[in-house]
Amino acid sequence: MLISKEVKNEILNSISNQESFIKGSVTGRTPNSPYKKIDIKPVLIKEKYRLQFAMYDERKVYHKNLQLDEAQSQIELFIQEGFANVILKTTEGDIHLICTPKKIKIKKSSATIKQAADLSHDREKNHFISRDKFYPFLYRLGIQDKDGKIINSMSDKFTQLNKFLEIIDNEIKKQNFSELTVIDYGCGKAYLTFALYHYLTSLKKIKAKVIGVDFNKELVNFSNETAKKVGFNNLSFKYSTIAEFQQKGESPDIVLSLHACNTATDDILAKAIQTGTKMIFSAPCCQQEFFKKINPSEKALKDSLSFGLVKERTCALLTDTYRSLLLQSHGYKTSMTEFIDGEHTGKNIMITAIKTKGGQTPKTEKNLNDFKEAWGLKNLYLDSILK
């Protein structure tokens, strides 16, 4: 469909003014798009005006933040794909684009919403750690300066911390913990470990024991010293490999596996399963095993994997799928969510696994086996260490 200059101007005039644009929507589903509806809202990201698109399919919502010209092009693309309605609301009036295969009708009406939009995106309202408050642990970790200002080079890390705590909070608030034990395997510089301890003890008032495990002695020593200096008395760090670490006493309530490389993630998941951990949060890093072993039975799939980049990305997603299905087969309810916007990090899938009372079932076992058979996956490392 050819979009007229008049329609393009109406779109641009509506969305370009951050003082007046409130929200938009694209509806009237078309078979040419995987999305059933799209919501649009203005946001400020690092003080820059962006349009956030929330695109809904049958199962989840996908977000992307676009510059003004990109947003206009995206709306025009939705029209060309065959969506029937575009509604753009501003404080000055509403625009309704009624789209048919032959023409686009522009319907204008008085403003249905008079109040300007709240452009806060990475501001205080959804933050467990505020940009406007000094935290001794963030200062010691090099995220804040002595005046409490987020250091420019650590802004993405700050955003990541809050998104991580949001995911944790979604599960913690469903429980009734008065105390709990957390183990963070492969904790590295421990940014997330310190943030979690702050969240559990200072914000949720839970009596928490948090242990970070890493095989870098220098980082372990630094983290222990930092925990003492900021008064995090039940936060400690142990120098150990994942396989050799032994937790005394009861099984941990929560296990974290954040950006552990390759099959190190599998070592952590196996340990969590074997100890009956109640909650597992895993954001895998590099995933290499499937790249060597994948051998799908369908020719079309095999041909598509002849492109190196396609094979690499497909294997990464399939590895996460396999781990989720395996956790389900061991009695966990799992979900995969975007850990953090791709503009902040490429390692952005978080697997959340919550232990259920049902345990293993023939259906979850079959789902896992069918998946491995379809992709020709045999002799996988995680399977072997769980035998």
C-alpha cells in the first residue's frame, strides 16, 4: 500500500512532540504479522526522547525503543502489513487512521486524554536502587562516585541491577520468606550478588545468608573485604570451583547462575537440581556445545544451519530451550524472559525455574526427549552429569 504524504505527516506530527504525545495503538490483526496488537508510548532514555513499542503475540510481549524516524517507519510498516487501525492520542487531539487495502481514512477527534504522558523510563518509580541515593556498596564497587552519582561508564550496569531485582522480586513476593539462603555460582565481580543482598535485607527485611562462589581468588578477596566495609554481615565469598563447592547444612533456597560460560551453567543447574533448590535464576553466557552436536532430522532445518551466524544464534536459543525443558522434567516450572534490553547487553535471556510439588511427569520427560530427537542432540553434558 502506498502511504500518502498527508498520512505520513499526521503520524509524524502526532508522535514528534514529547510534550503532547500520550500514547498510540495498532490493532486489527493481519495474517502478515506475528503480532496481534501493538502499544506505543513516549519514554525518556538517558534524557533522550524515544518511542517504546510493546508488540504482543499469543504468548508474550516484545519491547523496542526507537528514535523518531525509526518509529515513524515502524508505524508505516505495520500499515503496509495490513493492520486495520492506528490510533495516536495527544493532548491536542486524537488521530484515527482507518486502513483498508485501497485507502487510508484519517479521522480526527478532540483529545480524550488531557494530561501529558509520564516519560519516566529508567527513573525512580520502578527502581529498587535509586539514582538519587548514595549506596556504600555501589561506591565500593565503582558504580557510584562519592557524591552518589552513577558513573557514566557504569550506567548500563546500574540498569541491569534494577532489572535483575525486578525479576527476583516477581518471584519473591509470591512467597512468604522470613529467612533464606542464596548461592551465586561464578559470581565474578559480584555486582548482582551485592545488589541482591541489599534487596533481601534492606528492602524486604528478610534474614538472608548470601554466598558468592568464584575461582578468581583476587575477586573473592576483594568482595569479602567490600562486604565487611559496607556492613553486609551475612554476605560472604568462597574461593572454589563449582564442582568442589559444598554447602553445609540445608539446601539453598535460591541458586543464581549469571553469565557462567558454556557448560559451567550446566554444572550449576545440575548442582541446584541435585540439592533440591527452590528457585533458580540463570542467565547463560556463551553456549558452544550445541554448535558441535546439533544435527536436525529435517532437511530444511539442516540447510538453514549452513549459515554460520544463523547456526550460532539458533544454537544459543535451543540451548536455553533445552535447559528449560530439562528443568521441567525435574519438577520445575520454568519461564524465559528478557533479562535486559539488548541495548544494554547481548546476554539478555533469564531462565527462571521454580520448584513445584508435582515432581517429574511422563509428559515433561517426553517433551524433552522429543526436542532432543528433533534436533539430533545426543550425549549432552548436562544429561551426563545428572545420571
